[in-house]
Amino acid sequence: MRARKLPKLLQGFTLVICLSPLTIYAAQQKLLWGKVEDHASLLKNFHLKHNAPSSPDLQLPTNLSIQKNTINTLQLIGGNVDTSEVSHVRYNQYYDGLPVFGAQVIYHISSNANTTVTGLLVDDIVQDVPNIDSKISIAQAETIATAGNSVATRVNTKKIIYFDKNSSSKAILAYHISYVKKTSRGPSISSYIIDANKGTVLQEWDALPKSALGQGPGGVTFNNLPYRSGRYQFGNLETGTNALGKFDILFQNNTCSISNNLFRVINLKNQEAAQLPFELPISTASEIAYQLIPFVYACSSPNYANLTDDGFAPVNDGLSPINDVTYFVKQTFNMLTNQYKVPSPIGTQLPLRVYTHLADFDNAFACGPHCMQEGGIVGPQQLVFGNGQTRFSPLTEADVVAHELGHLVTDHFSTLIYFQQSGGINEAFSDITGMTVNNYLRTTLGFTWYWNGNDWTIGANISKTGKPLRYMNNPPLDGRSIDNAANFIPGMNVHYSSGVFNKAFYLLSTTPGWTISKAYRIILDANMHYWIPGTDFAYGACGVIQAAYNRGYPYQDVIIAFSRVGVTCLVGQSAIMATNN
């Protein structure tokens, strides 16, 4: 494919924004968005390090005037090449060997070596952190983080530089501490940022994102949706029952197993998390020790039917959680790889583990490589689906399954931090992925009965109270979510702040000339090529606007959609207009 000219990113003037109040002789967080030469005065203070392995197709930046001996480094972590042969190369910022939390830049390099750069860096850290000696020891910091949590396990601690833009607007020497914790609501990965000199807790959050031959039943026994029954089937075993396609199985010696190169489905046999002899998320050691093998059931030609999940279904009104996840995980992969041409949407650490039949768990969660690292866990990336409790039946409907897989896409590309505004965008991307899979089932696969094209709720079909998880067209209907950035409060639950980007997606998708699949295209592009761990609402909008411009879509519509939810991408005081001027 002939490479096109790398598009201009912005209006042709230097695009460095001081994102914190201007303080003389203090660190500042700065936005980069434009030509490398426009940011030469900032980038010259950093040394590029290429220690990480990279794809042979990935072009790395060359001929850059960058310092060779400095405590400020940009370290390669990876990247990807898009369909226009543009390399998007990611570098994390380090100061004196310590990672700068959430700071990352992305070089965008075309085949003719035109190079632009986007990202967030913290400049002049030395003014706030002249040395990296700390008054608080690691042991003291871990005691602070785990106080009152005697069940804390796998404590993972690293010293970092943290830019506190919410209060002090300073760079702070800190510890990032995380550990796995069992709670009454299921597992969590408790994460803390603690001042390494004062011992104060600067931030805390849960880093664990929550939320074909084979035939058999699927769905639930009750009916919440006005346009279809809650019950359906995979294949064509029953007459008069709505049918989706068959699901992939491996048939051998009169048994069917659900295992392939992409994922394995594993049955937790309706045990509660507290009853399991191992911890969640599940490590490789536990997988081996407790023989957590792919689900196998007796089957025969021509039906290859799984009717009862080996006797563990129906459960809590769910007819077959295993059939559900097997089909919907595969279709989400198919959508990403076939329709959106993303060859490795969750990376190459496969097969993914998909755990089902976790009893008394009104939730589902995903844990990719970065999440596993955060929890100090050595093991495969995984999805875990609960059977539900009183609020939900098994959380294995298409939009919920795709939502969880969407977290793994984010973990692989932008690694949006799961708190503050970046966490809200993280959740929104997963909600948007769920809605897009509904649309894919309807418009691409032709299952028009499954989703009517106008239902903008998430999780409605599995709700035992009749109340959906989300209302994307009107987020505040749930009583907690926001639909305008002006209503964001620091520390807000990420499931509620997700309403800002969810509403923007709804507005864009329903704009004349746009569709759900077209709007998702640029949201996915932004996640893959522009968003970084510390993305906020404004920066996130910049990425989506840029992605629209790159594809020749009417980016003005994107600007308008975001303006209607109170989000403006700024260059100085002027809105970004990615024009050819």
C-alpha cells in the first residue's frame, strides 16, 4: 500500500500547553501535539532509549537532536503500524531512572520519514525533586497502604515521580503501591500513590477494571427488552427460538472442548470467590496447581450441543454462561480483526483465559498484562464473569462481554490509568465497544432481532431489577453518571464519569452522515494511536478529532459532539482545527 503523507496535527504553530498553573522554578506538565521541530526546545532535554524489543515493521525516530547524557529519558515501550503505514511509537518518561507516572509521548512516523509527536511530559522535575532519596522507606509506605487490610497479598511497590496536577501542581517523589485484596464484592487490586517524603496518600483507586460447530441455549429466562425474548439459542436446535450462529469447539473422541489459539473458556463450577482455593486474578501457578483446564463436554455429531454447562447451568436465570461467552468473545475478536483490521487487538499474549460460573458475583472484570503487573501477578490475561446475585443474572450478554474485552484493548494500546478522567474514558471505551458489538451483530452478521438499532442501554437484558447498567444516550438516568465535563469531580467513580464520552459517542453516532461503526472507527484509532496513560477529557477529544481528520471524516462534527458534553481540545485558547492550512 502506498503511504500517504502524514497529516498535519494542528494549525501550524507551536503546540505546547502548560497544563498546570505557571510557577517559576517548578515542574510543569506540557502537552505536545505537532511537528517534532516545534517541540525541539522541550525534547532536547531528553535522551531516547531503545531497550525494549520492537516489531521489525515499526519505524523508530532518527536524526533527532536529543541529549545523550541526561537524567531525563524517554524509553521505548512499543508501538504499532496503521493501515497507512504510519508507525506510532510509544515512549514512557523517566527521571533519574524512575518512571514519571502517566507521562508518555508517541512519535508518528510515515514511510517517507515525516515525523510528528503527541503526548504529555513533565518538564523541569529537578526543580521539585532535586534528588530521589526518600525519607519514607518502602516498608513504611507499604504499611500505610495496607493499613487495616490483613488479607493484602502480592504487594507490588515501585518508586515513581508523580505530578500532582489536582492540588499542589508539583512533581513529587512517591511510591506506587498495589496489591490484591479480597472483598465482599469480589477481588480488587488496591492501588495507592504515597508521598515518599511525607507519607501522605496522594491517590488511591481499584486498578481492576470491572465490569463454529457448537450449539445450545443462551441468554436468560426472563424478558426485559420490548423487541425480543431474553432467551435465544446458538445454532438451530430449537424451532421458534431466536438464533445466533454456532460457536467454535474442538471435537475429538466424542468430546467437545472450548479452546483455540485466541482463548480458552474455563468453568469455575459455581463456586464463590471466597471458596476458591486460589486467588483472583488467577496466576499461572494456580492454573497449573489446580488444573484449570478448558471446558470439556460430551458431544456428538451432528449437533455438538452444550445444554447444561456440564450440570452447572441453568444458573441464576442464565441458560448457559459458557455458550454466551464462547460466542460473544469470538464475535468481538472477529469485529476488531475483520471489520476494523486490527491484527492483534489485545496483543500476542494468547490464549486469553475466560473464566465463567463464579457464584454470587454481581460483576465481571478484565485483567490484561499491565493489570496483572499492577497486582504483582504472573499469569495470562483474563476475563472473569460472575453468575450475578440479586441485581443481575450471569453477566455474559454481548455488550457486557465486549465491554470486558474492550478493557484488554485499552490495556494493550493506551493503558489508560483506571482513575480520574482517564479512568472514565477507559470505562467509556469499553461501553462503546459493547454497543458497537451489538451493532455488528445486527448490521454485519444480520441478526436484526438481537438489537433493534435504537436501544442505547448497556446490560438491560440481564438486569433482574429491569434497570440497565448504563444509558449511553442519557447517562444521568442511572442517578449517578454525568454527561458533561463541568460536572466532573476529582475522585469520581470511573463508571459515572464515563458518561461524558458515552454521550459524546451517542451524539456523534446519530449525527447525519455518521453511524455507530464509523464513530467507533475513530474512537478505536484514538485509543491505538493517540491516547496515553494520563489522558484527560480534553486530550482524549484531541485524539478522536485527529483520528477523524486522518481518515477524511468531517472532524467538525466530532468537535461539535464533544462541545455538547463540555469538552474542548485547546491549543492555547483556540480550539483545535486540524486543517490543511
